[in-house]
Amino acid sequence: MNEFSRKEIIDILKDDSQNEWLFSQANDLRKKYVGDEVHLRGLIEFSNICKSNCKYCGLRCENKKVERYRLSKEKIIFLAQNAVELGYKTIVLQSGEDTYFTKYILCEIINEIKNLDVALTLSIGERSFEDYKAFREAGADRYLIRIETTDKNLYTQMHPYMDFDNRIRCLKDLKNLGYEVGTGCLVGLPGQTIESLADDILFFKEIDADMIGIGPFISHPDTPLKDSENGNFTLALKVMALTRILLKNVNIPATTAMETLNPNGRIIALQSGANVVMPNVTEQEYRPKYEIYPDKVCMNEAPSHCRKCIEAKIKSIGRYVSEAYGFRY
Ligand code: 5AD
Ligand code: SF4
Ligand code: FES
């Protein structure tokens, strides 16, 4: 039953009568393959400057309403140290596509953070093979780069300056360089079909992704998609549950976007196949400026508050925070 065909995936996504069965299957497989531990990844949003223009994203370069910021190397390392003190075993460095952060500067930052005895994940967009190679040699362990959608036409519509084939090239380069590779998709983009969501899930399996982040599209008022409807929480949860069922031992975050559409979204996701949470460890003053989509949760909270909050939630469902680095194998 774990090897659904494309047609079966489509049927499951279209039919809501078996949802409870689907979520409990995904939860059982999550327990079987990755256990009850939940991996926390401390997320540092170190620059909201972006040269890209993704139609859905509040940080797109054409959005002039954003107050842009870029953290110094010292500040980034300080936040990482803080996160390690709070018990995080993985640091995620995320930013817009900000070319100020050259290979050289990033390698320095990576080096220093790796001295803190943590796993390090980068989420900084499309770069050359040479850059990816240098980051890997400096010690980066993982890389997140969502394909966003495998529907090439939709991809082209949503990403004015970008090229689908280059995105695939990035994913291949990262795999070849020995990173644990994370990808994922948005659910509910205007014009996205159920069929293409099935293709997204099959794509994750085909490229043997190690981590898969799935989140509903949330309409941002300062983007060309301001009049589009939000994605559907349950559909995003179903795509995530099916991903667990097909890919088995991968790491799947309960995404912040899910919590934005449902006040209990991350806990529901943890009970429907997810085994990772990525709390924000950026200081409060920068959080509102990293507005990929509106009403992001934890907007006014301190890193220490989120750490305690999420641990209490995890314990309330009989799960526990992992002490391990949280690699796939
Ligand atoms: N709604 C939901 N997710 C979004 N992202 C960007 N904009 C939005 C939005 N409006 C997601 C993209 C990106 C990740 C960092 O944030 O999938 O890969
Ligand atoms: Fe930039 Fe990423 Fe937003 Fe696209 S999704 S505009 S690359 S920050
Ligand atoms: Fe940030 Fe709960 S995780 S307030």
C-alpha cells in the first residue's frame, strides 16, 4: 500500500472522505521510520534582501514597502551561539537571494558556526556549483531549496527572473556534493492543479530528497497575488501525509505556514507525518521585516520563548525533543 501510483495519489488528494485514514497511516509510518523524537532546527533569518521576484513572496525585489535588513557576520554568529545555548542541534541560515553574502563571507560564517558543534543547514537560494562546493567544504551539512512546483508553466509564471532547469541543476549539484537536500512545494498557488501536486510528491521521491517542506500558499497584500485565495490547510496536510507514506524515513517539518492558517497547525502536522519543527531564533526586532507572507506566527516572541513554547506543545502530544543532530540516516 506504500507504493501509490500517480492515479491513486490524485484520487486520494481529490477525495476527502478518507482523510482520517490517510493522516493516521502517515502518523504510523512516521513512528515506524523516524520514531517519536522531534528535531528542532533553529532558524536565523539573516537577510531579507532578495534579487528575485517570486510572485507570491512578500520579500520579492519589487516590493518597495519592505524595510530591508542584513545582519552582520558577528550578529549571525551571536544568534547561532544563542540558539546552541537554547539546546538547538541544527542551525538553519535563511535569507533572500542576497549577493552581498559572497562565497567568501559565507564560508567564514559557516566555519565559525561549525565550531559550535551543530549541524548547519543553508537556505539561501540558487548559487553556482563552485559556491555550493565551497559551502560544503566549509562544513555546511544540509541545503534547503524548494522546487515550489514541478508544473513548469506555473513555475515560469510564478518566477519572472528564474529558470526551472536551473533550479533542478541546483538540486542535482547539492546531491552530488553530499549535502542532505531539502526541497518541497507550495500548495494552493493560483492555477495549480491536483495532478501537479501528485507530480510534486513523485518528484520528491524520484530525486530522493532527504527533507521535504510543504506549506500552503498564503496571499500577501503587497504582491501581484494579493487577490488570490489562500491555499487550503487540509490539502497541504494531505500532500505532506502522502509524502511521508511514499518517502518513509525522510525529515518533514511541520511548517510555520501551516500554523498561520490553523492555530494548531504544527501539532496537527506532527500527528500527520511530520517530525521536525523549525522555530525562529532571530531577534524580535527583525522578525516583522521577514514577512514572506502575512500573519506569520511568533512575530513578537523572543527566541527563548519559542523554544519553551514548542517543547511544551511537543510534550503535550506524547512526543519529545531530540538530542541528536537529526540527520536522515
Ligand atoms: N505563502 C507561503 N509560503 C511562501 N513562501 C514564499 N512566499 C510564500 C507565501 N506567500 C515559501 C516558499 C519559499 C519559502 C522560504 O517560503 O516556498 O521556498
Ligand atoms: Fe526571494 Fe525566496 Fe521570496 Fe523568492 S521566495 S522572492 S527567492 S525570499
Ligand atoms: Fe514561537 Fe510558540 S513557537 S510562540
